[in-house]
Amino acid sequence: MKTTVQNPDLARFVEAGTLYLGAPEAAELVRRHGLATCVEAIAANIRTDFLCWGDFDKTARVAAHSDVGVIELMPVADAHRYSFKYVNGHPGNTRLGLSTVMAFGVLADVATGAPLFLSELTLTTALRTAAMSALAAKVLARPDSRVMALIGNGAQSEFQALAFQHLLGITELRVYDVDPAASAKLVANLQGSGLRVTVCASTAEAVKGADIVTTVTADKRNALILTPEMIQPGMHLNAVGGDCPGKTELHGDILHASKVFVEYEPQSRIEGEIQHQPADFAVTEFWQVLRGERSGRDSADQVTVFDSVGFALEDFSALRFMQQTAERLGLGERIALVPPLADPKNLFGSLRATAAVPA
């Protein structure tokens, strides 16, 4: 006799298998739910999960580096759910017709290990990165911020722009990329968004007069995208591109003149803008600000830096949203990722062509 399963997600897994959400279905989910609504919901999930920071088993991501890129695994779990993301970063991929970043992830049941949800995370990573950036800026930037400079106009740029528009009220965008075609692509994609977009001839020109500066460049190297003379009192810097060892975007003197916030310090010390700073360089983990344990911005003139490298808990938050929304909209398909067995102790029996499947 089969035992009744109380967990609805687990019951659906036992009955029909893992829910799989492919890239086309994820795009349909965003179209039907609305991009702004998706980003807002993921940001709300991130806030909820960061407020429960102590409930999670956390670790810095596991990375395999090569001369041309990196492949990483990003795990995290609480008492009920475990998730991981597989993600790469290969800046040269565009020459091959491939994305610089490609990802997929799993959300599993801790009590049984059952893989409940398998999803693309390339599009979803762009949504969650934008959601995390906007959430941090909402807490750390000046409330009257309306102008953002966006340095790096590649695959992440539109998501960042629209997240800041809808979650913070940014109305003007000043953009720059070393590749003019990337900026032209960004301008075309933001047509009709309501944002006033100005393409600039340099980073310095784009940053001038900005309240918030977002850097999201792709080159895997120590770069000086922002230098001290570009920074004005009261700016909030959203440093997204420095996300692996040997890759930075900010001059070190900027960090020493700012209040710096990170997601998970052990990971940021390896991969973030702070990777070249001494061990006693002071940073604040963002969850501490959300919980009221540490202060955020201390004055209107203070320069704040969110040194964002992306952390597994944000993917956990995004996967929760994608699973729940896919279920509600009837998107995705059930797949037999795990062999369905009439007798769970008889794995060998699954090799028989007539192996019985439980009803």
C-alpha cells in the first residue's frame, strides 16, 4: 500500500516526476507575468530569505577556472529545501554564438532528496541579479535617486535598467560600452519603457551627474572602470561585474573612501571588488542591514558600494518564485529525472522493458 504524502510538491513529484521549466517556457512565464512583476516578486523573496539568513546552510561557490572562463556550482539549503545552480562565465562565447553566462538549477526536498524542480537559470539569473541590485539600492542609495549610469551594455543591462526604473523610480539612464553596438542594442530594447536614455562617449561622461552607477562589464580581468575622480558625494555604486578571482571594476581607493556592503563575505573576499583588500578591510553583509543589526547609508553625502558577486541564496529565492509561478500558470512539463520504480529497492528491475510503474 502506498503511503499518503503530505507535502504537495513531493506528492506531485511521486505522482508525475520532476517539474522541468525550459528556456522557452521561462520566457513565456516572464511575458505572461510581466517582467517588472517578476523582478519585484524575486526581490521580495530575496528579502524574505535574507531575513532568515541564520536558517541557511551556506558556502562559497565551488569554481573551476580556465584561461577563458569559469564554471561554478552554487549550493544552499534550509531545513526544507536545497538548491544549486550550475553557471558559467565565458566572455569569449559571443564569438561562437553562445551566451557569456549560461545556467540551470535544481530545487530539491531536503527530507527525501527528491529533485522537485529543474529549471533554466540563464534568463532567471538576469532577473535575480537585477532584483538583488535594485533591492540593495533601495536600502542603500539616496531615496531621491533618479539618474543612473550603466557601464556595460551587454546581456544584463536591460534587466538592471528596468529593475531600477520600477523598484526605485529611476527616470534617466546614461549608458556607455566599449562596443557601440551593445549600447545601440540597449537603446532599441528600452524603446517605449519611459526611460530617458543617453548614450555617452566614455565612462566619465556617463557617470557625471548620476545618483547611482551600475557597472556590469564582462571582461575577465582587473579593470579600472571607475576611478576616484569620477565619484561624487552621495553616489551609490552597484558593482556587479567583478564576480570572479582576478576580475574587478573599481579602483581600490574608491573602496577606502566608501562604505562597502557585500552578500556573503567569505565568497566576496575571493571574488568581489574587495578581493585585493587586506583581511581587516571592513565590510557589512547586506542581511545585517535588512535585519537592523548594522546601519546602511549614514549620510546623504556618503558614498556606498554594493559589491555584488551573486550568492546562492538569491538563486534559491528565484527558483522558489519560478516554481510557484510555473505551477500556477501551468507551464513546464513533468519529466522522469529519477527512475519510477514499482519496488524502490529494485533499481535493476528498471532495465526490463516491461518494468512496472506505480499508478
